Amino acid sequence: MENLRSCIDACLACMVTCEICVTDCIKEGNWECISICRDCADICTLCARFDSRGSTYGSGLHALCAEICNACAVECAKHAAHHASCKECAAACKKCAEICGQLA
């Protein structure tokens, strides 16, 4: 259960940072970042919900969450030098991808 709790916490933290990043990127018109952050926020929310209820479909979802989080981390890292929210998002996505990848 401790592994699931860590995953839930990482997914929720990632979702929040993705939503903040989307809000900031809307102001900049950074559409690639917005698109992947929205997908990442949604999959992280779903993954946390599945883990919270102990769903038997969790491992497949963990794999997809890790894949999307990795993609989001790569995109946000491109903008990290000049956008604090992208830097924070990349770090949260990387952490979430690692934890989800271990559970996949």
C-alpha cells in the first residue's frame, strides 16, 4: 500500500504542476506544452483515482501514465530555462514517471 500511496501523491503533485504550467503557457501561447500538460494532468488524476480504490487495472494505467509523464517532462524541460512553471512541471513529471514506471 505504501507504493500506491507514493504513486497517488506523485500523481496529484504532477497534476497540480501541470495545471499551473498550462495556465502560464496559455499566456505565452506555448501550444505544444499546453497540449501535453493537459494530457498529463488528466492521466495523473485518473491514475490517482484508480490507485485510491485499488483497481485491478492499475498496472496498465501506470505504464501509460509513466509514458505521458516522460513526454511531458521532455517538453517542459525545453522551456525550463525561462519559465519557472515549466521547470517545476518537468521535475514533477519526471518523479511521477519514475514511480509509475516501477508499478507498471
